[in-house]
Amino acid sequence: MDETDEKIIETLKKNSRTSYKEIARHAHISDVAVHKRIKKLEGGVLKGFTVLVDQKAYEKNTVAIANVRCETGMTFEIAEALAKIEDVTEVYTTVGNFDIAAKIRTRDTDSLKEIIETKIRAIRGINEIRTSIVFDCVKEDVNLVF
């Protein structure tokens, strides 16, 4: 990956629907070269193209972080089970007081409670769950910085 690839990625991060012609102008190469480079980047660097949804407008404005302590040797299995739950949007294995941090985004606290009580607590190997409800999101950036 070179500086030109980084320019292409920076442009796509701002708007993944940017035309090859406009990307070419920004990266100072031809639109044919942009097409070839994007195809190559799709082979390993770019995971896909997506849209950002305003979660409040989408009615999923209750966000919580569930910190999970697991039985020894069960962390990855539990993380995979958490990842399959629809309203769990991010799952991280961690070190420290807990083994997993999971971000949950749902309609309201009633649905959050239902998810925790019926879906998360049902996962075998979970020893403890500590959940924090998010009041405000100060920064949420889905893009990597170069």
C-alpha cells in the first residue's frame, strides 16, 4: 500500500459513493487506475463499503456496554455467541477485570433488560456481567486514521 492507495482510502472513508473520476482527481491518477487499485484493495485491505445510520432516527438510541467475566478457556466461544445476538453491535476480548466488552444498541431499557436476561445470561460459561448505560456519545469514528 502506498501514498496513492491511502489517498483513495481517505476519499472513500469520507464518502464510499464517490465516483472513480472524483477519486482520480484527488489521488492525481486516472479513473482506470483508481478502478484497478480499488479492486486490488478489495482483495485484502478494504473489507467492504457501508453506510452510516443515525441510530436515533432508526430508533435504536439506548446504548450499553456489557463487561463480561468468563470461565477459564471459554472467552472466545462466549465472544462468538455474543456476536450472534442481533442488538450486540461490537464484541471485544479484553484483558483486565473482564474478559469481554460488548456494545449493545437497542430501542429502550426494557429491551436491553430482555436481551441481558434472556439472551446473554443464557450463554454457558459467563460468570459475571456488569452493564453500563451510555448517556452521551462524545466520539464514534468507524474509520481508521492513517
